[in-house]
Amino acid sequence: MKLAVPRGALFGETLDLLDAAGFDTAELRGDSRSLIFEIPGLTLVTMRPSDVPTYVESGAADVGITGKDVLLEQSDRVLYELLDLGYGRCRWDLAARTGNDRLAEAQRRLGMMRIATSYPRIAERYFESTGRQIELIEVRGSVELAPLVGLGDGIVDLVATGRTLEENELEIREEIVECTARFVANRVAHKLRAAEIDELTAKLREASQR
Amino acid sequence: MIHPIPPGTRDVLPDEMRELRKLQLALIEVFEARGYGEVATPAIEYDEVMSRGDGRTARSSYRFFDESGELLALRSDMTVPIARLVASRFASGEPPYRLCYLASTYRVVRPQRGQMRELLQAGVELIGASPAEGTVEVIEVLEAALDVAGLDRAVIGLGDADLYRQLLEELGVEAEARDSVLASLATHDLVGLEQKLLEAGIGAEQASTCVQLTQLRGGSEVLERARGLGGAAVERAISRIGETYEELERRGAAGRVQIDLGLLRDLGYYSGAILEVYDPAVGHVLGGGGRYDGLMKRFGLDLSAAGFALYLERVHTAQMEESRRGRGES
């Protein structure tokens, strides 16, 4: 069975979880440039967290681990979301410049806020569900930069500790949604490899609650 | 010079067409041999006809006006046009009616996802047979179709469309809470499902039972385990599934059928048994179907009905993957 493992922020804790579930991930902790690792009982395929839904949906990986933030942003992917693994906690926030009322003024006088984000769907859905209109500005890199130089009135971004915001003189205005790592499965694999997937789910559930 | 075609459509060139045609002919031959006569319907219907199937989910994505201002729709599935055909052409006939088709249907696509806007389907509809026998017969035809396509490893998932509607009713989950629970079910978000059940005021134990129920899939032992999870709605669903499964076993046709209490189809007209087709070589569903006992009534003919459709391009992909596997390649 192939498990898609997210590199980046979730990598370390994902390996810890797999260790706790009885798999040996020592090989992945080295500085190997390989992307695929065969360990007893599993094939681990490492990739960017945002690629995990793509690989799992197509069946190139049977199961995977990625953040709920990624799943929400790619909510049209057909996946089975089997477990909340509890780690990798972060939150989406609406932030704006500290002590600046630009956001509120734009909303009041222009009827519309300009929001910079790299998560357009989350942002759009949030403002729609709260009955407010926005002009969406999609940026890829450091979103914090945008309002500092006048691109947008506020930002929607993932916040882990809040330090990046603070250092850029931004403050949280609204908390949108909290996210943790999730265990997902391919739709066909979930049916045809039922016993294996149920067993792995049980192991991960137990390890994540420890 | 390159002249583009719309995303999600494609041209078929001779090498592929030869294989596709062979598959199509083999399938139609299987259907005809079992008494299913082939029909064709127009690719465009009145929008009112397509919406009658299911206003929300089966509604066509492509609608336009004709020269006299009528709203037309490009068909999004074949079951609804065939229900319309039977109601208008066979109103005074002798049911059951056995019909099959080979037709393109049209769906919206999400950009850059490799999805097809134009989808070739082959399938059957059995209209007016008794529910228990009808389901079994349709599954047998589907098995014969998979056999002739050479997909020996393909599996048919058998579930029940009414299970969760009835279960939620029994648990007293209604209105908005019910819709949001069903939405989590439909997207297979088990984390969200448990959360929403708790929000709807269901006890933690019952919520976890509900989530466990969606994970039950396998042979007849699944029914026993479901029975252990309890409730009248569960009991009703497993007796319906059990009846079908036992009949399949008696006929020696249960081998590739997997009972699946987590199965859901996104088309709103299904009731009772629902089917889905998988092959281990491809990550996508190859087809599906089930009972749609209420649909004919919406066209003024009170007949029970069942059918299935196979997505031919995906079946063809599975054929190629399976033959590569047979040659020991990957």
C-alpha cells in the first residue's frame, strides 16, 4: 500500500506518528534525496502537502496525510477523510495592519474589502457565508507583504504562532477556521483494500491519541 | 495549424476507436442477448424533462433557448431520457421493459483536472420488474458486461440509498442539520460527519456508531456487524441488501459483489439498492447505478425500475491497465 507523506511543516510529526504506529521511518529522516521509500508494510511517497489530494484522488497513492487547510482549499477532490490526526494545528485568520482602520473603512464606504490570499476558495467561502463582498487578490509568496505596500486592505492566511504577523505589524481581526492533519484515502482503494486500510486507520488512530 | 476544441472534449483516432468500438459492440451484444433492446434518444431534451429527474443534481449543465423561446438542455444522464421515453412510448404496453443504450452525456468539468465534459456511457434500464428480482437481474447483466470487457478483477459495490435518510429520521436529525450531515456523508468526510452529528444533538456513542456504519464493507459478515450496531433503519436496509445478496449467492453471482453500507450515489432519484463499479487497476469509479423506484412516477407511470451505466472511456482505461498487468508491466 502506498502512503503519501507530506514534506514541509507536517513532515516531522508525520514521521513521529508513523513511528508510534509501529513503522520504521529512520530512512526518511536521513538526508536522502529519494522521494519513494520502501519500509516493511508500506511504501512511503513524499511530496508537497498540497499535492497529496492529487495523488490520492487519482489512486497513484492509496492513502495519504495532509492538512485540513489543503483539503478545504481543494474541496472538490473526491477523497475519503478518515481521521483527524490532531497535530499540525494552525488557523486561518483575517488579518490587517495593526491599529489601522482601512479594512473597516473600505467595507463601510466602498462596500467591498480587497483581500490578498493564497487560499482563494477558503477566503471566498468565508466572506460569502458571512454576507460580505470582497475583491480577491491571489498571491503566491509572502501574503503579509501585500497590505504593507497597499495591495489589499487585509489578508487571509494560515497562522501558526502569530509571530510573522507581529513582525510585519499585522494583527488578527477574525478567526476563520482551525486545521489539523488528516488521514485520507482513495475512493477505490477504500473499497478494494478495505481490510488493509481499516487496519492502518486503527493503528494511526491509536498512535495519534497516545 | 492547431484549431482547439473545448476543454473536456476530445477527438478519437483510429487505433483507439477500433478498441472502443470493439468494447461497445461486445457490450451491446451482451445486453441484447439478455433481452435488452437498444434505444437512442435525442442529445437535447426540454429542460423541464431533465429537471424532473432531480432538480438539483441531475439537472443539465448546458441549457439554451430554441427559436421559439423554449428552454432546452443537453442531457446529463441517460436514465431520465429513458424514463421519459418509456412513459410516452410504452404507456399502454406490457411491462417489464428491458432497454439498453450507448450514448454521450454532458457534465460540467472543473478546469485542469482531466475531467471529461462529454462522457460516453453504455448501460441498461429494467423498468417494471419486481424490485427484488429487478436488482438481481441488473447486477447479473452488469457482471456479464464486466466479463465481456475482460475486467476479471472488477468489483461491484452494493449499498442502500435509503439507509442514511431513514437513519437520520430515526435519530431525529431534521432540516438543516440533516442536510449538513448528508453533505458530510456525500463528501466522505468522516471527521466532519462525527462533528456534525454531535452538533445535531446526537449522543457521542450513537454518532460514533453512525460513523462506523459508513465503514462497513465486505461480504455477508458485514450485515451481521451492521445488525450489531442496531436501529430499525439499519435493520430495514440490511434486510433489503441481505435479500438481494442471498439471491445472488443462490445464483452463484455474488462472487464479485461487495456489500458496502458507506455507499452513496450523488444522483437524487435513487432509492433502495445502489451500485458502484471498481477495478483495482484504476483509481476512479467505472460506473454505477441502482434502483430508482420513484422516478417513473414523476413521468406519470408508477413502475419500479433499476439500471446501471458504465463509463466507457474509463472501462477502456481499465482494460489497458489490466492487460499491462497481465504482461507483467506497470
